[in-house]
Amino acid sequence: MYSEKVIDHFSNPRNVGEIENPSGVGTVGNAKCGDIMRMYLDIDDNGIIQEAKFKTFGCGAAVATSSMATELVKGKTVEEALKVTNKAVMEALDGLPPVKVHCSLLAEEAIHAALWDYAEKHDLKIEGLQKPVNDISEHEEDIAEEY
Ligand code: FES
């Protein structure tokens, strides 16, 4: 039911932890399942993400998607990181079972929340970035329509 990549990133998650004095940090949760994800980003003066770390209190798919999301955003510009959607994270993991799709949305929204925090702290406007939500369960119906 889970791909080898999901199992690998769940059993051996990359980039777990915190960044001291991060450029941006964001926390999002899903009130329905109770899972919470926090994403830390270290972004240099050129707007390149040098480091990404996460802490996830959640299901295995949430851990695997956070792990993959941090891997995908590292080395990217802020604008490129914005394009790391939950779909991109799922594809990089060779898919997720339909009931676990919402877990990948937590990863996407956690990246957005950290980028939002970065933009606010640095008084920047990131084109295309919308104010993140604290509780992604509000979005679940939109996702259900997509998949
Ligand atoms: Fe809620 Fe996975 S079950 S994030």
C-alpha cells in the first residue's frame, strides 16, 4: 500500500530537527486528525534555501511527506520552493494512498507558512504566496475534488 520511498522516508526521515534563529518558521495542523507539522528554513541573502528542517507530530505519511518536502526545497530559491506542491511531494514519493493525500497538503502548507514568516520578517512580498492557514482540514474538500 505504501511505496518503498514512503517507507524509507518514514523509517529514516531526512532533516528532522530545528534550526536556531531560522529565516522563517511555520506551523500548520489538521484539526481532524490532530497532526501538526513545523517547518524551519534557513534562507541566505540571495533568497536561496540553504537548510530546511522539520518536526512532525503525526502519522507516518506526514513524516514521510515532511521529510521529502525538506529535501525538495533545499537549494531552491524562495520562488522555486513555492512550486513544491503537495502533488510534487507525492510524486517524489511515488504516490500515497488516497486516504493519505491530505498528509501531503500539510507539508505544502508548512512550507508556505515558513515562507510567509520569512517574508514578514524581511518585509518582502513573495509573488504567488498566499497567507497560510493554521488548520488545513478546512481545505480538505478542495483536495477531495482534485483527486
Ligand atoms: Fe493527518 Fe496524516 S493522518 S496528516
